[in-house]
Amino acid sequence: MRTIDLTTWPRRAHYEFFRQHSQPHFSVTAPVDVTRFRAGVQARGRPYMASTAYVLARAANELPPFRQRIRGETVVEHERVHPSVIDTEPGSELFHFCTLPYQRGAPGFLQDAAQALAARRAQPTLDEDPAQDDLLYLSSLPWVAFTGITHAMHLSPPDSIPRLTTGRFTEEGGRTQMPLSVQVHHALMDGRHVGAYFEAVQTLLDDPGLLD
């Protein structure tokens, strides 16, 4: 982690402008093509939820604004950020949180994710460390092919952790699409950065060797 020098940061003016807003977050929802990705997950017998978390986390880790966080009057940039996912036990309507330790290699990530999920299911909790911000909040709404979504969050102190949400698959023209919502703090990034994130996610989803 490094602390960004605000006196030389090119984004200083935009950061100061948007951090004064009472609701400084914005969100973008768009479909991503998961045709090749789903086939690869099924062919390799990989868990779909953890594999999707890997894709979303890897794309975020490749873009510095998605690793930046507001801490009081400072901005820090983490070396890596980890997906915190919503998980449920079979047969239960209640959910709990689980942080999956991020690493760039898919096999290692999926192995560690399976261990983390098993440990959390044995002791489910909604407790979070309020001081930990090297996270990405991931959730899924697999019952709805939504076109927009909002999230509960704290506005004071400012919460600058991105929220990433996936939805129900839809089939069209032999292709499978999935809605993806990206909610971020406007003081740290703009639409062009979210656009770059969608491009990075799609590139990973189209990579046939991604999970090897």
C-alpha cells in the first residue's frame, strides 16, 4: 500500500470536487458475454461463483483506481484488493460475508477460495473489520436480469469500496449474457475508468485458458 501525494496527484481537483457531494457514488450496469466463460467453467468442473469472483477481482486489480481508497483526508492505493463475497448455506435464505484472498493465478485462487468458504460456512457472520478497505464487495442477484441496482452503504465516514453485482443469465442469438453492475466512488474515478473495467472483464471472460 502507498499513500498518494495529493499535492502532485493529477486527479486532485476532481477528487476535491466529488468528495464534497452528499452522495458521491455512481453506478453503471451493462451486460457482459459469458458464453465462452460458462463453457470453460463447466468443462473444467470449476465452481461458478468463485470463478466469477476471480474474474471480477483480477480485472479490478489490473486498474489502479479500483485499488484506491479514501481514508480520512488521505488516499491510499493498495498493492492488491480481495473480493468479499456474499455466500449462503444450502437450504437457507440468509447470507453471510466471506473474504477470498486474491492471487493472480486462477488455480491457486480457487483452491484458497474453497477453503475460505468452507471455514466461513462453519462460522457464518456479518461482522466486518471497519478498518479494512483492501476489499471489493461482490454480490449476485441470480433471479433477476436487472438493468440497474443500488446498495446500502455508509456515507460518513466515506465508503470508497467498489460494489460489483452480477445477475441472471439471458440467452440471445446463441450467446449467453449476464448483467454486471459496477458502483464506485466518483472522487476516485470517472466513467472512462468504469468503461476500462468492463473491457478488462470481457477480455478475461473471452480467454479460453483463463482458469488453467
